[in-house]
Amino acid sequence: VAWTLVDSLSSPTAGAFTFPSLTLSSYSTVQIVITGVTVTTDGTDIALTFYVGGVEITATYRWGQASGSSAAATNADGDVSDPSILLTSNDPNWDVGNASGEGFGAIVTVDEPTSTALYKKAGYVSVFTGPTGTMIEALGIGIMENTGAINGLKVAGTSSLTAGKVRILGWA
Amino acid sequence: MAWELVSGGSLNSPTAGVFDFASLTLTGYEAIQIRMSGVTVTTDGTDVFIRFYVGGSEISTGYRWLQGALSTSAAVNTDSSASATGILLNSNDAAWDTGNAATESFGCTITVPNPVSTALHKRAFGEAWMIAPSGNALTQHVAGIMENTGAINGLIVRGSSNLVAGKVRVLGLAP
């Protein structure tokens, strides 16, 4: 049992980090490590989607997150019928800023990614700089209400992602 | 320094409704991490909790725990106990526990620093994720202590109903 690198991207392509073909069958847990992601537009949402059977799933997600900011404010948000799992909030004030120096990072943990019995859970902690320059930490959860085995994933934004790295680790 | 699998620290299914690591050698580890995935339960609204072994005996008193939770419905919940029989990894409120539908499950990553200290009470903290009876997913930040200074030499993962399936790994942080 150890974390091993499954796949890696050191920059986005066409504004997103897309892994359309991952072999995850030997892993009980997958960790998605996202670092240094920058965005085009102030107040960008960062969203995660999965692939099942080689097709990106764009429906039947639920997500929720609770955020705290360096301005000592808090926020909670969620959705029970969404096209993706948000790793930020629906509120642009609690999303990622686009100023120089601002960026996004997260660690997302996905249990039993290739189970064909269970819905897929993704717990995460994300840390980023909001449009007003405050630092935000979000603790969140998402599920894909789909029992198909995950064989790919995509990290995208409501505006194009311009830089960053995404690493996929598997726990064998 | 790296995380490594503790000897005997891997179970791919429960036995008699629990994941029982009754004898672990943890000497030399600065911390241990307990990773659970795909844990399913018998009864809707099941609590999942851990207990530790000291001196070969399962300790069933002297725990405190707390949790702060968020649902995909954007509702929040907090709960705690200052006198418990284990460290709950969810809430005492069944609506904030694990559901028993075929697609619903529980997972978590829990860290326990200084597991073999004979001076300190044992702390456990981490994140748990589950699908609740409502079908909403929950993320819960959890923490607990065992008010016992004995060295931990085992642990058990239990539920308020039998655990049906899942995997549990115990990793140790080796110097």
C-alpha cells in the first residue's frame, strides 16, 4: 500500500486539465493534487467532473462547501443537482481572483473510484485567493450519482484556467 | 521519513461487522493514519466510530469527540461529547450519519499523533465523507481524544449497526 503517481499535467490545455483516460482499477483511493492554478476572469469557479466509459459525465452531481476567509467571514453553499462538483462556491466573492499572485490549490480524495456499486464521493480541502485579495479555505464534499467506474476526470473553470499543475495519485 | 503500511494494518472487509486490528506494533511511528474507503452499513443513519487498544484490551470509556459538518444541501451541523465510549467520525444525529442504500458509503482519513506515548492522552483528527440517509453527501471535520496515557497497540472500527463492506488501512509515519 502506497501512493503512486497515476498521471500528471503541468499546464492546462484549452483552459482545462483533462485526463480522459485513466486506469484506476487497482486503487482503493485516488487523490487529486491541484497546485498553482490561475484563472482568466475574476471570481472564477473551479469544477471537477468525472469520466465513465470514456464519456465526461455532466449531470447528477451534488456538492457542498463551507468556507472561511482571512477577513474572518464564513460562507456555506451547496447544490443537489449540478453538472459538476464545485471546489469553490457559487458566489463570485468566494471564488478565485485573477490578479497577479492570486491562485487556487486543492487536495481532493475520491473513495473507491472504480466501484460499480457505489456513488462516487469526493472530499476536498481547497485554498485560494478570492477576488478581493482575501485568502479563502473551503472544506467540501461532492458526489457523482453514478455507479459506473471512473476512468477519467477534468478540472475546469467558469473561465479558462491559464496555468498550474494537477497530479493524480492512487493508493494501491 | 515516509508513510508506510503498518504490519497487519490492512483489512479488505469487516469481520462480524467490525474492522478489528487487535494487535498492532506501532513503536517507532510518530503518527499513524487510518484510511477507510467504501464502508457500507446495515442500518440507515449508522454512526461509525473508532476505539483504541491499550495493553491488548479494547478501551471503551474515556473518550471525547467533536465534529463540524456540511451537507450538499448547504446545511451545517455540529455535535460533540465530553464522555463517550469511542470517537465518533460523524454525528450523534442519524440524519448526519451514513445511509444504508446500495449506493451509499463512508470514508475518512484520520491521523493519530504520538500513538505510543505513555505521557499523553491520544488525539485523533481528520476528515470524513459519507452519503447520508437523505441522499445528500456530508463532509465532517472530526477530532477526538482518548483520555488514556497507555501506548496504543490496536484499534477497532465499529458502527452503531454492523459494517458490511469496505477497506481500512493503517499507515505509520516512520522516522
